[in-house]
Amino acid sequence: MDSAKQPLTVLSLCTGYAGIERGLELAGEQLNVLAHVEIEAFAIANLVAKMEQGKLAPSPIWSNLKTLPVEPFRDRVDLITGGYPCQPFSAAGKRAEDDPRHLWPYIADIIRAVRPVRCFFENVEGHISL
């Protein structure tokens, strides 16, 4: 691994327990998470606890993807990650775009506004066909 390599700047959407970021670190990537976006209180408490224990680098946590101020991140993000809700896309569900958990339009707007170098998202196969 190149020790002179600069960490990737990351905007983590629908962070959950920061599993995507942890996986990338285990794969050898160095990350600098600029902010986490997570609405679930239990997941936020878990992130804060990890930060307090020194297991996760401190960074801001925004609780509402729909109101995230994106201007500070424009052209400063190498990677947007996210594990957004799968229920609107899952073959096991109704596949309804009017589902309040359908966050993809907001994520797409964030991608367009921030203009990251890359994106890494996790979701079900049904997202592709919907």
C-alpha cells in the first residue's frame, strides 16, 4: 500500500453503522469522512459511541438526507457512499415510488450537486429495473 496516498474524502449517506466505509478500509482504502447522514436514532447513537471510543474518526452527523446542505461539499468529495432503504425497490415489497422511504431522487440530486469522483451504493437488484 502506498503510504503517501491521500485519504479519499467521503460523504456517507444513509450511513447506518458505517459498514460500507469499514469494508473499504478493510480493503485498503484510507478514508476521510467529511460527514455522515443518518436518520435512525439508534444508528446515530452507535456512530457517536464509536467516535467517543476512538473507533471511528469524528465527523458531523446530519439527520435528514432531504435537508442536507450540499454546497459545502461541492467538488470536495472523492466518494459518496450509501446504503439507502431497499423497500421501494425490493421484489418482496410493493415497488412503489410513492413510498416515503424512496430516497433515490434525493440521493441523485446530491450526486448532481456535489459532483463526486465516484459513488459506491448498496441496494437490491430491483433498484436497477425500477
